[in-house]
Amino acid sequence: MVRTRCDQRACTSAQINTEQSYLFNVSFEYEKELISFDENGDPPGRYDIMNFQRLTNGSFDYVQVGGWNNHTLTLNEKIMQFGPNGRTVKSVCSEDCPMGKYKV
């Protein structure tokens, strides 16, 4: 491993770029999972996919039905609940405006 040291007050931009390039190219295994970073230094996205469901006691809550991890989607469709009569529920942030209209 290459080591560089900045003086006690500040690093030059060349030193920062060198350090940054080493950090951005790091990958390692942690708890049997490969951890890596993209060109911006960000790890891959990881998300839980939740489904709002009626529980057996009649209450409602979010239930994890899948996930997105390191560019891989997993879904457990057997535990997913859909709308009335099994119809898919429409999910949008907001409806599109009719032609010639806009939201304020």
C-alpha cells in the first residue's frame, strides 16, 4: 500500500487526488459480502422493498417483501398483498396534468 502524508496544516490538491484515487478503488469483503465503491466514492445502493399490508389481527403495517442490493433485485411474491380482488394498486407520486394544464 502506498502511504502519503500531508504536512500538519494542509494537503496539496495532488496529495488529495492521490489519496482519493486509492480510496475510490478499494474493495473488501465484510461478513461474506463484497463492499466496493463507484467513481464518486459511493457504495452500491441497498434498499428494502416494503408492502403495506393488512395483518392477521386486522391492523395495517409495512412488511418487507424484497430488496435491492448490489444491482440485484429479490422479491418474495408469495407474501405480497395487492389491491381488492388481486388487482395491482396504482402507485404514483402524483397524477400527470391534463394537456395544457400545470400544477402550482
